[in-house]
Amino acid sequence: QVNLVESGGGLVQAGGSLRLSCAASGRTFRSNTKAWFRQAPGSEREFVAGVRWDGGYTYYADSVKGRFTISRDNGKDTVYLQMSSLKPEDTAIYYCAAMAVPRDTWSNSNSYDYWGQGTQVTVSS
């Protein structure tokens, strides 16, 4: 069993920054892809960013490209999401996700086997 715990959410003004963290415990999968998703009220859960097991490749949704940066520290079993130039439309619950086995489709939530409980990010205008 893998436990993922997100932290770092909160309330920020538009244009501000936040850094989310996702710490893994239990049976960890350092060698597999991890990602961030988000879900706004009344909307489907959507892919935000993913990072390869070694941190050497990252992939972003167009809506956050150039503003968000995903990274990972395998020594700490932690994934980060640095969010800058935040907009009100970034308001959502942000979830960390991890694959148990490598899969090619990073943007599909069905590719991920483990999920955190989520952390709320609210961006005021």
C-alpha cells in the first residue's frame, strides 16, 4: 500500500505563488511516474503535470505550461508542484497521483493507481 499526503495548499491572490508537496510512505514506487491533477467544483478531474521516475522528463497541461513546475526528490519520496502567476481559474483541489507500473498515457487519471486526499488551492481575484 502506498500513502500519498499533499500539503502546501491555501489562499493566495492572483499573480501569487504556492508550492505543493506530496510525500509518499509505505510501499513506494520511486521508479514510476508521478503527477498532479486538479478538480474544480462541478468539473472533471484534470491533468496538471507529470514527472518521470528520474525527474528527467516532465509534461504539462497547456493551461499551466510556463507557470507551473513539477519536480521530485526520490531521496525524500516527495513530489513538488511550484505554482507561479496563479489565476482564479487555478482554484481547485489538487491531487497527487502515482503509478504502480509504468504506463504511457500520463494525462489519463486511469493510469494512476494511488491518490492523495487532496489539498485546496484558492486564488482570489
